[in-house]
Amino acid sequence: MRFAIASLASVAVLATATPFDSSPGNTTNFACGNPALTDDHHSMLAKAFAEEESLEIEADAAIPTVNVYFHVLASSKKPADGWVADSRIQRQMTVLNNNYNKHGIKFQRAGTTRTVNKAWAQGQDTDDMKKKLRRGSYNDLNLYLHQGLPGNAAGLCPYPGPTSGAGSYPNDGCQILTGSLPGGGDYNGLNDGKAGVHEVGHWFGLAHTFENGCNEPGDYVADTPFEASPPGGGCPTGRNSCPNKPGNDPIHNHMDYTGGKCKTRFTPGQQKRMHNMWAKYRAGK
């Protein structure tokens, strides 16, 4: 299983082997800080995959409008220290809705908190942070906006818990780098809000497209091509890291590691998965 950015040597080999789009907005090195899937999460995704393949789930479960609570974590009240303007938060909301509405998912902003705390701003002491700041129920999305995150990650977000509810509640919610918001400063050139789209995909239960590499069952979604490893950024058109499997790598998928402008879509199978996971693990919780 591959969950980390490919080594620089691997990226260099891929860069020479495949066309690479270096146009503005695509020269990014995207990194998600999510840890490896647990055995429970593998079992959860395998069960969802089996249900969808056997047509036990014939239609997408309806998802009501999702409340979103933003939490700004800054080291001071200066923009350079992570103090985010309201206009940028609203632009992030627009990016989320633009990319999810077509899949039957809508978001509405429900509240915003702003906290000056140097440790929280850098993604430290997050258990305490979430316990004190999290709002709503398990079906409400909390987005924590950090000045910095460990490992130079653009964000991270827990999957819905296999046994969701009170035990999973405190840790729930996505952490996103402030610089990745629309109109932000600079996270490797990624400041278009697509990092948030990626992390919220995890919140709905989607794995990375390169999960399990070229091996079955991949990312547990039937219509996403296999992918040996993360591209590491950019928009490597024609990349085919699993030549013995059908299709080129899903570089335009929101759950891959490519530049913001390169990521434009979820598949029908991913749409079904998000609705399925919502119904099982978040609806009414």
C-alpha cells in the first residue's frame, strides 16, 4: 500500500517518461497528511465496494445540505500569521459547492470561529483543539484552517468511523492549510481551494486513487483506474503507472495528488460511494 509522496527519484523517472503540463496552476507538489488506512477502514471500504457491485445499493442515498463550521487557527491577527479574511472563507465555500453540487451534495456555512494559538496554528495539540472547537453533530463538517501543518501537508481528514458516533466525534473534521484557500499566499502554488475539495472527499469516505497501487482492489471504487503511486503534483498527461491494467492514471480525479487545475472530477462510482457512506455512517449521527 502506498500512502506517502513518491520519492524524488521516482518522480524524476516519471517526469522523463510521461508528458508533463507545467502551465500555471499545475506546477504544484500536493501532499495530503492522512495516515495509512486502518484494518477497520479497509474492511469498511471493502464492504461498501461489495454492496455497490452486487447492486444492493441501486440509487444514491439523499444527502441533505451539509452544515460547515470553519475554525481559523492563527499565531496572530495578521494575515501573514494565518488570520483568514471572511471573503476567502466564502470563496472556499464556493469552490466546495462548485465541485460537489453536481454530485448531489450541497454545503452551507453554519459558523466561524477565530482563535490565536501558536500551537494550534501549526497543527499541534489537535486533539485538544478539536475537543474545544468542534461544533454540530457527526453529520456536520468542521474545517480547521491552519497557518502550517506537519510534513508540509496541504491538509488531512479522518474517514468516517466504522463505528461512528460518540467515540469518533471528537476527532472528526478536516484540517486544511490556510495558504491553500482561494486567494491565499502560496502553498507550492496551490491556492485555489482544491485541497479542501480533496480533504472533504476523505470525510465522505473516499480513499486516494493510488490506494493499493496496481493491486486489487485499488481504491475500492470500480470505475477509478489503478495507479501505482502518487504523481506528486503537476498534471502528467498520459501517465500510465499500471500498464497491465485498463486506462491511464486518474490524474484529473480530486483524490489524486496533482495540481489544482488538473483536478476536476469525481467518478460516478465515487459519487455513489460518498452517498453510501453518508447513509451508513453520518446520516442522523
